[in-house]
Amino acid sequence: MLINPFNETLSMPKSKPKAQSKVKSQIKTKQKTPLSTPGITTKKWYWVMLTVVMVAVFSVVGYISNLDLIEIAVLMFVIAILIGLIGYVRITPSNLPATKRATFLFVGASVIGFGIWAAIMLVAINTELIASIFSNPFFVIPSFIIFLIVGAFIGELLGKNRRVQALLFKTESNPKS
């Protein structure tokens, strides 16, 4: 306390507050996002109903277009396995990020699926084993699509394999030098 000549008591002058040190806590708390309701595309019944409706619609379209019964069956098979692959990828969980999962699907379709289709086509053309089936150009495109889908499915299964993931990607348990 200070006393001035007029016998008044004065309080001590306040000192400037010290600058607070900028300490960031090293423990970050994660903010939990509220769980959103799952979309309709995560339900199995959606994919089953979509497949049934699409097969029915394209069966009628094939009949109206005067396609043979075998051509309609091939068309329905292509539609069913395409929707099946999309539904499988949408429903099943994966520990991979979306970009890596898409890479496995793409490589599976483009390398594995195309490789299998090309090998079968080369054997079929050179041996004339199934020349009568593939003389109709309608069967070439659906067979190509079928093998691309099968290859994508194989790629998806390879992407779920932990050994394949460990070989291709750095993980904490298996760091590459």
C-alpha cells in the first residue's frame, strides 16, 4: 500500500498481467458425430428388390425387342450379377479407405477380368470350340461384362485379404524399410 501526503491510502498499482503461455494440450478429444440413419442402399432387401424389378423390366424389354430366350437369359444374368456386385460392395464393410477399395475393384476388373476373358476368347477362336456361340456378336459384349464383374469381385476379395494388404500397403504391424 502507498500513502500519499494527504493521508489517503492508495492501493498498489496493478501490474500488467503476465502473458499466458500458449500451451496446447497434447490430448485431443474426438468430437463424436451423431450417428446418421443408414441409407436405404445399406439394406439387403433393397438390392434384392432392385434386382427383381430390373430383371422383370428388362425381360419384358427383351421380349418386346424379339430377342431369343437365351439372349434374354444372358441379359438377365448380366444385370443380376452387376447389381449383385454393386450391392455386395455397398453392404459389406471394409477396413480399406474408399480409394484403395476402388483401386482393388478397378485392377480386378481391368487386369484379372479382362485377362480371363481374353484368354477364353483366344482359346475359343483358335480352337473353334465354341465358335457357334460367339458367332453372334450379342454374346461377346455380355461375356466381356460378365468377366469384368467377376474380376472386380476377385479384386474385392483380394482387397479384404490381410496378407495382400500387408504386401501392398505400409501398416503399423508390417513397416517396409
